[in-house]
Amino acid sequence: MQGAIAKRAEAEYASLSPAAREAVPWVFRRLVTFEHNHATARQAHIAELSNHPGATEVVQRFIAANLIVAARATGNHSGNGVVVISLAHEALIESWPLLKNWVESQRENLKNHAAVTADTGRWIENNRQRDYLYRSGRPLDRAKALLDGDFLSKEEEEFVCASLGSVARQQFEDALATGQQLQQ
């Protein structure tokens, strides 16, 4: 079965337009995560993917080929009835060489993304309270790298930007309190 899935994925990939081929890694950034130190499938809002050039073609072709599935989400923090997509078969991650190699090259980013996703969920579940934002340090640095690398969903971007803003605000307040000159 894994061989058939890989062949189908490779055939679909080969038939994509150049813009869609370039969008493939971007689409899979949203559909693959790390749990317990191994790559696994995750859901993504289909609306989020439609804003990226070529991504709609990738999603439509892979849905038609039964490599990606679409469904209405229930009970998530973004609201019921949102259309989400996910990999139809987790075997695609290991069996399709293109995806397997990409996952291996992005291992650290995918692990960091999984942490940002979980932390964003906690922040949202707690009414976006400042206490749940990142402080300065390694988690914020990793999240900023993901933001710069276009890895994050809109909600995750909001979380990271709110964290960056909170850190900047705290640094400003600290500088005012101590009379330090602010660096630009």
C-alpha cells in the first residue's frame, strides 16, 4: 500500500504547475508535525491554505487523488464547522521520498512548530492573557524564526507577535524605570 501511495503522490506532484510545486513545502508545513519525536499528520484550516499562491491547486489535486482529506472540524478553539484538511494516510510521510526528505530537513522547525501550536492553544484557551505569552529567550527566538520562515498559522502568528510586543513593552518599561537609553 505504501508504494501505491508514494506513486500516486509522485504522479500528482509531477502534474502540478510550477507555482503549485513551489507551494508543496508550504502546504506540508501545515499538515505535518512532530509528536513523541516522530513526524505525524495534523489538521489545517483550508481557508488558511487558499491565500498562498499555488496552494489551492496542491490541495485540490491531492484531495482528488485521496492523498488529503477535507472535513468539518468540531470542538476546536477556532469554532465548529470550520473546514480542515489533513493527510489521508500518515504512510505518505514515510513512503513518499520527497515528503520524507523534506520532513527530515525540517525536523527541528517541525518540532518547534509543534511547541508553538500547543502554546498558542493554551493562550487562546485562556482568553489571550499576557501571562501565557513567551518571554524573551530561546522559545521566543525559535518562534520568531518560524514566523520569519512562514511556518505559522494566523493564530500562531498572532501569538508570536503578541509575545514579541509584550517583550518589547517590558523592555521599554524596564528602560524607563532604570533611566537607560533605549537601543534602536
